[in-house]
Amino acid sequence: QVVSVPAPAIAAETSAPRLGRQVPAGVAARAELNVFPDGRGLPAGRGTAAQGAVLFAQHCAVCHGAGGRGATAEELAGGTAPLTARSPDKTIGLYWPYATTIFDFTRRAMPMFAPGSLTADEVYALTAYLLFVNGVIAEADEMNAASLAKVRMPNRNGFIGIDAQPR
């Protein structure tokens, strides 16, 4: 004989497992920094490729190689094989569609051993350097919230956009 037993009532506050620990407010705020392709979300700050070259040598070259030409981590500059080639180079200048994405990714994830440790000025300078070594901007061009959003990447139209807005 099958006996039906009602499920015990579970209070809403105990319905989810209590795993991990609460995230400190400062850490949560850093994770909520969104930069969009049109530049919305970029912070105040500025930097040039010359400033970025120094920072790149200090923080990035150990993994990405001198001039971003590759080491233990991906090559960021110097690619010549287009995306239509049998073995394309996915360097910043050939692949990335938006300059603001360079800023966003660098700010969130780099340097690998201390993500989120760079100031906005340092990230603008590194972004300017990466754009310069990829031939996208001139060495003297200053990157800031207004100028970075205006940079037109060579592969801007290489991706199909989606509308991620809920309907």
C-alpha cells in the first residue's frame, strides 16, 4: 500500500542552501561595474600609450610578452592572419569589436594575480597602449571615457549583435 506523506513546509528564508559566506559590500560593488560598447559605465580617468607601455612592462609582459606578442598567455598584438584565414590571429586589432571591451576586461580580470587592483587611469593607459601596438590609435592619443567610446575597431562589424533585453 502506498502512503502519501505531505512535504514538510519550508520557510522561505531557509529554502536555499546556506553555502559560502556573505560578500563584503566593497567586493560586490567592484563586481557590478559594467562598461557597455557605447561607453556607458566608463569611469573618470585618462591615459596614453606612453604611460601604458611602462605599466604593460610592469604588470603584463610577464604573461603576454614584450609588446603583447605572446608568452605564456595569449598574443595581444602583432597578428597578421585575418579572421578569414585558415588559422586566424585573434589579436585585439584583428578580433575585438569594441575598444571599451578592452578596458572592461582589463579592469575586471587583470593582472591575473591581482585582478581589480589597477586604477582607472592605469587601465586607460594600458588600453591606449594595446590600441597603439595594434595600430588602432596614435601613440599620443589620450584615452578617457569620451575618446575611448569613439574608437572604431577594425572588426567592429565582424560580430552579429543581439538584444539582451528581456521581453
